[in-house]
Amino acid sequence: MMIEPSYIGSMSRLEYDPIDASHRYWLAQGWEDSADGVGVVISLMRGWQILLARANTLLRPLDLTFARYQVLGLLRSSRGLTLGQVGTSLWVTPGTVTSSVDRLEASGLIRRYPHPSDGRTVLAEITPAGRRLFDKAVKTLNKELFSTLPLSAEESTHLVELIAKIRAEAGDQVARAEP
Amino acid sequence: MMIEPSYIGSMSRLEYDPIDASHRYWLAQGWEDSADGVGVVISLMRGWQILLARANTLLRPLDLTFARYQVLGLLRSSRGLTLGQVGTSLWVTPGTVTSSVDRLEASGLIRRYPHPSDGRTVLAEITPAGRRLFDKAVKTLNKELFSTLPLSAEESTHLVELIAKIRAEAGDQVARAEP
DNA sequence: TGACACTATTTCGGTGTCAAACTAATCTCA
DNA sequence: TGAGATTAGTTTGACACCGAAATAGTGTCA
């Protein structure tokens, strides 16, 4: 299951670790208070980049992206949501929701319908085709991505908790770690 | 130093934790092998989104983005790099480098110059204006972002190491944890 | 030495994302 | 009850990014 990592392409493979290099550079500059933070920020960026690239590679044959897969999944497990709820749940702005929903609707995977009592609000629900595609997509991602991360259960939990501290400080509602 | 988190805007604040909700949903579906992975992937996405938004908010007054700040920083601490080296060091594709370099060059912060012996290669170096701006930018980010993460030194190291496992499996060159 | 493979960069088309401006509907309360 | 505030969604403009194709220079080896 070797998937070609984020970007290699024509470029020569990197022979050093940019994250470690930044950390050392920060220390060398006398920025001790910030060196750890730099490492965290770049690590998070790179980790996410790797996982996103892998997800998108796996979803491409299904004509999906991770962003649209997420919208589809949200609607798959609910009976109609407002576009505002979609944006809130996925942490994206209203404009982003509009364009994702536009594309999914154009593909026939979801449909918009008006809110029965509030003329401002637009609801979206998944179509049968969308349900079928999502089920195929989630099966692929489960098999090829989510279940293959090189982290133990304890490590995964720990990683989620560390990031939860950052999220909490930023104002996210964060669930207490499960027992 | 409360910075408005990633996106709240007009939408009501979320009263549940989407990461925890996904994890529970995966378990409820009987996808135990993938539930932890889902949590890790979404956590990484959200953590990065929060930090990127904060960096970009801090850099906006300087007319910089985090992406361009990174290119500038790379050139700040070197005497000329090929565009290929820039892309490799920042894990982005050649086309992305071209457009970042275009913008930075248009702002007078860096300049391109030809490779002395290889006609295919383009080099880039920072200008005095670029050096001044980067120094201002890094001072801001150090003070307002990198040194303010809610993680202890041990937690930061641990987070970096956990993500390093993901990176290593993806083929990244990863430095051994410092002693 | 010349065809062919390889390498570095640019160009192009498509997505996802945000911020800000805009439109339309609903709510509030004086 | 009606003006002004608020809320939901859309539109627009800008950016970062990828993947694939195109361009141009370099290397290789039969």
C-alpha cells in the first residue's frame, strides 16, 4: 500500500528534515520561546498535507475530493441540514458551502430544497446516488487510509488530545476524552 | 490576545464536537478499525486550519500570507536557492513555487536570476526589502503565535514525534528526536 | 554526434478556501 | 407597525494548491 507521498515528482528527494532544520534555526537565532511552536505549526501543516493528498488520491477515481466527501458524509447521516449547519459542522465559511453544494448538486449527489417556514434558509439532502457514492468512498477511505495510520490506539488518542488543547484555546467546543 | 477563531461569523457557535461525533459515529457503524484514524485525520485538519488562520490574520497587515512568508524565510537564511529547492523544502509543486515567486518578485521582496551554468535552472534571492519585511513578520509570528501555543515543551515534542511517524511512513526524511 | 531520455520551470484548468460586499427574509421593539 | 438590526445564503475577487501538459535546456550512449 505504498502511496506516492505528497510531492516528489521531478524533484530530488529531500536529504534533510525541514521541520528539524527550522527548529534548530530558531534556537540558533536565540528564539527559544518560539522554537517548539514553529515545530508544531510546520508538523501540523505537513501531517495534514500528507493525509489530504492521500485522501484525494483515493477519492479521485470516484470523482470526489475530501471536501466534498465530507459534505456528503454529513448529509448521509442526517435527514436534511441547512447550509449554515453544514458550514458550522465542517468549519468552513458560507461561501465555501455554497460552492461545494453547487458542485455536489450539479453531480446529482445532493439536492437543495427550501426551508418550510424560513424563507432565508436553504436545506440540503443527499440523493440515492449520493448515498451510494458515499458508501463506496467511505469503504475505500476506511480500508486505505483511516485504518492504516502508523499510530497505535494510545498514540492516536494522545495526538487527538494534544490538538484538542489547541482547538480549545481557539474556542472550539471540545469533548472530554472518552474513558 | 484573543484572536477570533477560524470561522464563526454569522453562524451559531457549535454546541458539539464534530471530531468526537465522527469518532462515535464510526464506532456505531461498526468501523472500529477506522474510528481512531478518522479522529486523527479530522484533528490534524482542524488544528492546521486554526493555526493557518491565525498566521494569516497576523500577516495580513504586512501584506503577506503564510505561504509567501515561508518562501521568504527560506531565502532569508540562504544565499540563493533554485526554485526546485524551494519547492522541495516547502513540499509544494513546481507550479506553486512559480506563482509564489511571481508574487514575491512583483512585490520587490525577492528577485530571480539565472543559474550561471545551467540554462534550465532559475535561482531566487531575497532583496533588502524582503529581508526587512521577513524580520518584521517573524517577530510578529514569534510573539503572537509560535510562543503562545497552549502546549508545554514536552507536549510539543510529543506532538511533533507523533506526526513524525505519519511523515516517516509517507516517505519524509525525519530527524531523530533531539536528546 | 544525434536521437532520446531526463530535468527545471512555466502554463493551464480546476478546487477549496477566505474576506468582504450584496440580497433577501426575519426579528425586534419603540 | 415600521425602521433598523440581525441572519442566511450568494457572489465576487484573490490566493494557494494540485495535476497534467508544454517548453526548453542538459546528458547519455550507441
